[in-house]
Amino acid sequence: ETGVTQTPRHLVMGMTNKKSLKCEQHLGHNAMYWYKQSAKKPLELMFVYNFKEQTENNSVPSRFSPECPNSSHLFLHLHTLQPEDSALYLCATSMGHLYEQYFGPGTRLTVT
Amino acid sequence: AQTVTQSQPEMSVQEAETVTLSCTYDTSESDYYLFWYKQPPSRQMILVIRQEAYKQQNATENRFSVNFQKAAKSFSLKISDSQLGDAAMYFCAFHNAGNMLTFGGGTRLMVKP
């Protein structure tokens, strides 16, 4: 709908698994973001990339590892997660930091 | 650090009626942007309306309008002629030049037919 896609849409993983979330944008935007959305909590910014360079790491545990190989793709690599990491992970993009962000549909992650 | 507060976890409105969602924020900055985002159930978050702090005129987008009170640090969203499709989570968000987007906790809007 908004030019930002995320895969997979749903993911169930054990605590010892390694998985990756993918975000792809077709809007020509320069900035890309990862957010975590948990029930009854405000959206938490995790990482920011601007022109493929990471410009923000909001004190995220090292079990989350972002990667931005080009301006159209953003990944979030996951390993040895905890049950409290279960949440909706949203990718967003924008022309720059001052512009509105366009969100993907999110990946619903469940850690068992 | 900026904070954004949405004091109404849930609101309901009758179809075709008007509803106002509240948002307050705390900042020492004078130049910033405010947004309202809508997140329908199981669907993508989309931008509803945007307000630049330097503009005195309240932003309007079709049935959606804001009441921006800069001195009071208040940014409420008014939805007129509510429709069933307006049912969603609504997030108020604050953005200035130096920081990233800060979201409020959200308000769930239910629309009764």
C-alpha cells in the first residue's frame, strides 16, 4: 500500500534460533528505521540508517543486529532472543529525518 | 528528551459524529513537527496529518483537523463525520531537527454503527 514491504509477516522462533527480518522500500527514500511495537507500550525506535549509514542505535541489545546493504533494503538479524522480544517489528522510511515516515505492515514475532 | 502523552487509551464515537483525540507533549524546542498516525487493525500505519510548529494555522485534511496550542503544548485531532473505516489506533508523534520521532502510547478509536 505505501511502498514499504516487510517479510515475513509472521515469525515464530525458538530462543536458540537465528532468523532475519527484511524490509524493502520502493519510494527512493534515504532514511530507514526499525521500531518495536509491544502491547500497551509506545513504539520504540531501535535503529536508524541514513544513506546506508547507521546513525542511531537506541540502546538495543546485541541479539538484534541491523544491516542496510543498499538504500532499498534493511534487515534485522535476530539470534538468541528472549520471550520478551515478542512484538510487532515495524520498518519505516522517509526522505530525511525531518519528513514524515512511511511504515511497512510489520512482522509479528513470537519467541517461544 | 521529548515525551508525548495520549491520556485516552480508548475512545468511542457514533458513526457520523465528531470525536477529538488528545495529545500533549513536552519539549524545550521551539521548532518541531507534530504528526498523527493511524494504524488500522492488522494494517499498515499511515500518516493522517502533519503540523509544523512555526505555523499558526491549524492543519486540515478532509475530515481530519488539529487544534494546535503551542503554548499549552497540546495537539489534539478532531475527526468529523466519523466513518466505520476510522476505527484504528491513533498515535501522536513529535519530531524536531535533532531527534527522531517520539510516539505517544496511542488511543484506540472505536466507531459504533
